[in-house]
Amino acid sequence: MPGKRNRRRIPLRTTAAVTGGLALAAGLTACGGGSGAADSQAGEKIVTVYSADGLKGEKGDGWYDKVFAAFTKETGIEVKYVEGGSGEMVQRAVREKTNTQADVLVTLPPFIQQADGKGLLQAYAPHGSEKVNGADKATDGKWTSIVNNYFGFVYNKKELPQAPKTWEELLDAKYKGRLQYSTPGIAGDGTAVLVKSMHDFGGKEPAMEYLKKLQANNVGPSSSTSKLAPKTDKGELLVANGDVQMNFAQAKSMPNLGIWFPAKEGGRPTTFSLPYAAGLVDKAPHTENGRKLLDFLLGEEAQKLVSEVGGGFPARTDVKPTDANAVQLTKLMTGVEIFEPDWADIDKNLKAHVDAWKSATGS
């Protein structure tokens, strides 16, 4: 189990899911939503997903790959997939608001809250969402977590036999030009750097003071966090930000990749829940298909594969996997203090936080 909870508040890629050869257990079935949806392209066997990166495998072996293929086999509905940073996906959906293209939107906090605030989502509580913790879904049904996850960092195990332990260590000259984190305000994991640093350093001002110093070692902006792990594995970077699910899955084919959680000097390593949250897009062209996909993603069999295939944590509390990955993930999280951000406050003040970061770092 993760450590004790501390309740302190605080380039696009489009692919179609493979349809052959990958199927879940025979018991995996899709449950449709209501029949009254006014789909603008009713009858089409298509559903379009805009998603933050991390759940689709680089080699077609990720959770999305497996589950999308099973969904297509079960329903005949083809999944069209568009990937990018969380903020990037929300921005694209906003631009398309008068000509909606996406049916389902999957992002990390606080961008799912941002999407809701911009009127991008319609209410729909997928079958299985009643088994998701209240903190991991919207009270009005606008979104629900489909995969639980935690923020973290990665390091190169070959060049660094031991993981760094503190934020302060990253200021050492040996990290100059070999440290990178994704862009706050664009990438969900990049925004998480701000959330965690503000928590660990006790507020925005001390966090920005630290990030200003860290900028001397930072390579520069990256719109997508998933690109940083391969660079770290190859030794181009020594340290980068990420998240547990994505990096754990990547480590299967990246032997030099290790996961760690920074602590403030003298403190304990910390992290926070950073789930993949999904919502049905308002005025989606294939609303009914979007409902069916959301039901499928929260189905018991799909949830059982979250750790085994995806390297993440099931969103449903009644699904308790015991596969080898689940055991390793529990061990990884042992001793790490989990805090709970105030996502509503972060969403409200996100622009101010990002502006402060830009000012501090000259970005």
C-alpha cells in the first residue's frame, strides 16, 4: 500500500487502434449508455479519443492497445486515437468547440477540471463508476478516473547507481544539461512539478525560488512527458519528471530507467495521485459510442489489466490485482507520503502559477 496520506491541500500523434489478434477474456463485454443520444454522425462505427500520453505502448503493447482492440472486436467500433500533453488536448478540443471532433477526452488533473470549466464535457456516469472513489470522479458525472496513477521522477540507473533523494541534489553541477521536466501548463506531469514543489517547499514563492535555481541545469521545455524517459534511458538525461504508470510500463523495455520521488532536504519523499480521468465530450459526433467506450474502460476485466498490462493502478476499488506488476508497484510506493492537492484551487489559480513559473525561470 502507498504511504500514509497527508490531507494538506494545495507534438500530436494520431493512430487507429489495432483490431486484430488482441482480445481480453471472454467475459469482457461492453455496456451501452442510454438510447437517446443525438449523435451528429449516428450509425458510424467510430469513436475518437483525445488523450494524454502514457497509456498507449510505444510498441503497441500498452493498456490502450489491448483494451481498444478488445472493444473493437466486441462492438465493431473503431477507435481513432489522438495523443498529446494534457493541456494540449484540452486546447485542441477548445479550438474545435464549434466543430467537435472528439468523443472522449482523457487528461490528468487539473486539466480535466479545466475541460469541465470550459464547457467541454457532458454528464455521463459510466457503468462501474460507482466503484470509483469520490475524490477520483466529478460529483456531477462530468468525468471519472479510469486509471489511477502517481507523480514521480525517473533517473538513469546505469550512470547513477543510486537515485537522487532530494530536490536540492538536483542543483548539483553534474546535472547541468542533463535534467529536464515537461512544460507546466501544457503537460499534466509538467504541471505536477509545480504542484509537488509548492507542497514540498511550503508555498508558491519558495517553490519558484527553487525552480529558478534549477533552471541552470534544465535542458528546456517539452510538451510531452513521455519523450523524456527514452532520453533518460539512453543517458542523454540523468533525471526527468514522469509518472509511475507510464514510467513503470516504459521500464519494461528501457533497462536503465528507475523511478524515484524527491523529498525536500530533511523530509520524506512525497507524491500525489495523478489519475487519468475521462469524460464524454459535449456535442460529441458519436456520443453513444463514447458512452460504450467509457463503460468498457471501467469494466472489471479491463480494470484487471491496468497493472498487468499498463503498469498502473485500477480506478475501481473493488478490483485488487495480484499480478507481478501489482506486487512491484506496491513495493515501489511503500514509505512514500501521499498528499492530496486541492484541484479546484489549482484549477482556479493555474494561470497564475504558470505565469509565476515563467517569470521565475525565464521560460
